[in-house]
Amino acid sequence: MNKNEQFVITINREVGSGGRSVGRKLAEKLDVKYFDKAIVEGLTKQFGLSIERIEEIKSQKKSWWNDINNYYNTLVNSTNLPMEAEVKLDNETMFVTEKHILQELASHSSCVIAGRTGFMVFREWPNHLNIFIQASIEHRVQRIMRRQNVSEQEARDIIKRLDAGRETYIKKYENTSRYDTRNYELVLSMDGKTEDEIVDVILKYIG
């Protein structure tokens, strides 16, 4: 990936690993936009976006990207996003629409995208980097207990449910596994490392 040209970095991560925070910090360091499930859903609801609606807006109003850009800035600066949004198995139409939205967003500027099957959406993108961030079950349990103020068993239940949901989602629409390392250029473990240290590793890898 060439960071001197327009690029997209995707962050796929295990729940409780801290990968979403890494994605945010990485975007800040690179001075580019950051997108995840909550932000994409916020944009979708605000503008009633669909594949047809995007094409309609683009054909009728040249400043549509400025409208979305302004709303994005308001959303990320004012919304207290939860640590994890529960996975919902969207229908195929919504899945295809979200792919189209992400590709449209990435076509306007460099960005970091966490989740949303980004590693598959941008697999043919000319200048991209797919990253998978994982951690031991102990690391994940402790982080969820601390961040969500839940018991160890509750944390384990959250991990089990979200892991299963995300894997089902990927297999349903992309016929692959998110654990298949062939889907990524870089696989990192959070064990024994801070989010800032992982960001530094990624920045060094990019060069």
C-alpha cells in the first residue's frame, strides 16, 4: 500500500481485542476518515441511502458528498458510540447496499474502515491494506469486563455470541472465514501490547 496515494485500510478484529480503537487511532495518525458499523448505519439512516438513492443524489446534486461529509463530522464528534454493536444478520439487499456505500465513501478520500466485511469489499481495490487484529480469550474477556462492567461469564457469553454472529455473516455473504489469514496482508496480536504500540507497528509496516 502506498500511503502517498489515495488508499483504504480495513481493520477486521475479534470482539474485545481493541481493534476498533486501533482503527480510530490509526485514522487520526494518518489524518483520514474512520468508518465502522455505527457510523455507516448513522449515515444510511440520515440520508435514507440505498444503491438507487445514492445514484439519484449523485445525478441531481453535485454537493451530495459535502452533505455526507458534514453529517459525518457531526456524527463522529457528538455520538458516544458503544464499545461493540451487536451483529445483526442483514438481508442480502442491505449487505449489497452497505458495500456500495463503503466503496462510494472510499472513492472520495483515503480512510480506515473497521468491520463491515471491509476486507472482502476492498479485496480488488487498487491501493489497500487488509489487517486482522486478534487477542487471546483472556485478553478479550478482561477488556470486555472492564469496558462494559460485566462479569467474566457475561463477557465470555458476549464473545461467543458475537464471534458466532460475525462468522455466520461472513460465510453467508462471502463464502470465506474471517479467520482465514489469506484474506489479510497483516495479522497482529494485541497480547502484551497497547493500542498505540499496535498503531506504531502498522505505521512502520506502511512505511
